[in-house]
Amino acid sequence: MGAEGRADLFVAQNNKLRGFDGKTFAEISNVQANIVGTSQANVIVNAAATKDGNAILGANAFALNAIRISNLSPPKASRLLAMVHLAAWNAVKAAQSAVVNPGDPAPSDVAAAATAAHRVLSNELPALSATFDNYLTAALALVPDAGSRSAGAALGNQAADVLINARATDGSQITVPFSAGTNPGEWQKTPTGFADALLPNWGIVVPFVIGNGAQFRPSAFPDLASSAYATDFNEVKSLGKSDSVTRTTDQTQIAHFWADGAGTVTPPGHWNQIARDQALLRGMNLLDTARLFAVLNVALADAAIACWDAKYASNNGKGYWRPVTAIQQADLDANAGTLADANWAPLIETPPFPTYVSGHSTFSAAAAAVLSSLLGDGPYSSYSDALPDVSRSYSTFSQAAAEAGRSRIYGGIHFESDNRDGAAIGSAIAQLALQLT
């Protein structure tokens, strides 16, 4: 789609937004294109500003699109979103609590939030600075008073700089050596790409609210010779096979709906889309919206750190093998309840990192706990980058999280123990994130 076509689409979406249709608002960030034009930026920001609190949502839309364009991995996407929204929340609080001298303009909280988000995004993804500049120009245009705009922007820059400086040495850029294993149960490179292990350093990244990545490290993956392992093995072998005859049509859709693979908003971004829909529908004010997204994304960022710690610290630092390896090499696991299938392949591509625990499950449980606590539950619908024409409905956030976790078994890339123990980690992290005020 060309720039003119994208602009037309954004205008059409904005017209729908005036009726506060949360799903159509969120679809703005579903456009698979680099939003660089000022006209498109104006439409997105003005759409987000139809309710006061949703000035935050304009920044979120640009951040999610940047994640797509930059093809960020889930851990890196979660870190970016946490930084953007924590800086924006701190900026809003600073603006709203500022003591103003007589005759001086009160700092605009909208300008503060937009400037903080812009500064973090531009620092972390400088290649997209032109896109972010257009966002900031459009956002600041919503603040008519120049003095208030300038005062708010100053607070936004300060809030962003504090966070940028604090995260500059958080361990996200270091390299940690990790070699694929050769013994039964150890993680090995997987088809079809046979890529090196992704981000083995992420478990030692400095967290936002938990003490360290190992704080909620799970006890153990099932012993390969156990009946528990055989149960998990045979379930994913049956349901997750590329041409499975036991997986239902709905389960196949679920696997693709929650896949959130390369070039999408990733699992953390998917939960941001859900949160954005709900914030818009509720007409949340600026401060409440800023806190919602800060708490959500801090929980998601620490979920990534704890999950990656488990992935690479487990099995004596070798990680556990993925189902595709386990099934093809089942003759080596010393378990009479498993049978090898050398030609077995999963429904979706196996990502290049150890299986235990599941990132989707950890992310989803953390997000669901935060959203349920801050928003309450109720019927809602969700959509996905992978299946843009499909909408799925849920009664509660936890129902959606459970489905997201199970999607990885249907996709053939995780065991149920990965799902169960990952969800427990995510739920525990959410309780700490919810203490942020």
C-alpha cells in the first residue's frame, strides 16, 4: 500500500474512531507499513486524542508499528514498551504535580507524555527518528498554549533522560556465550532455520520490579523418563503436528491467531493492543491510561527477563529441547511411553531458544493479571497481526491468557509444562508490578 492509500485508510479509521469503536482504533497500528508522513501522524494522534487519556495511545501505536518495522524480538519489544510507557507515566505525574509560580504557564501533561515517549523511541530506534518526529509534531499541535507546551516538553525530556540513563547499562546489550547441546533433553538448533540461540543474555538483564531474573525460577522440567513427560510429549506430538488429524479447526486458528511471530507486534505488543482497545472503550483519563500502560509493560518486560532466565539456566545451563527435537529423537529419552517420529514437524516454525518455560504463557499470564486488576473483566474481542480478518471473543482476560498459552501446544512448539510453569511466573510478576504507584 502506498503513502496515499495509507493516509486514506487512516482517515477512514479516524472517522470510525469518533464513535469510540475500540477495535477500529487498534486496527490503526495493524497497518504493515512504515508511517512516516506528517498527515498520517496527525490522523493517528488526533484519533488517539478523541478521549483525553488516549494521548498515551498515540505513542503506543507508533511504538507497536516500530516493533513491526524493526522486527524486534519479544524481549526487546517488551523492554522498549516498558521504557516508553514508564517515561510517559513519570512525565504525566511530574506535569500534574508541578508547582507553578504566579504568571508562569502550567506544564501540559499531554506535551510531557508525548515528549517523553518520543525521546525514548528516538533513542532506542534512531533509524525511525523521522517517524517519531512526525508523531511528536502532531501530538504537540494538540496543545495550543506555547508556554504550557514548552514547560510540559521540558518535563517529558527530563523523565525520558532519567530512564534512558538508568537502562543504558542494564545488560541488554551484552553478549553471553551459549552452545547448543548434544545430549538427550538439551536444547538443539531447530528446523527449518537452525538458528543460533536467541538472546541468552536476557535472563541477566536488570529487571524493573523483580529482584532478578531468577526470583521466580521454576523448580524443574519433568524428568525425561517420567510419565508426566510422556503425557506432555504425546499431547504435543498429536495436537501440534503440521498435518495433525486430532487438532480441531478452532485449535488451528488459535495457534495462528496467537503466533505473534517475526514482523508482528510480538506477544507483548498483542497484549498492548488488547489494553489499548479497553482503555479507549472506557474513556480513561490521561493519568490512569499512563499508569495502566506503565504497569502492564513493566510486568511484560520482567516476564521476558524471568522467562529467559528459566530458558537458559535450566537443565544445568543447557536449556531443554523443543518438541520437534524431542519427537524426532525420542528413541534417546529412555522413556517407554514415547515413540520417535523422524519426520515429525510442527504446525508453526519453532523459535530459536529453549522450550522451558513458554514466553507466550509468561507474558499472557502477567498481562491478564494486570488488566483484570486495573480494568476488571468482561466480554471483549481481540484480533491479531497474523490473522487480521479474525476476531476472537473472551469473557475474561485470564481466559484469553489461557488460550494464548495453549496455542503453543497446538502450534507444536511447546509442552504443557512450559505453559503451566510459565503462567505461574507471569502471575507472580504481575502482583509486584501492580504495586507501582
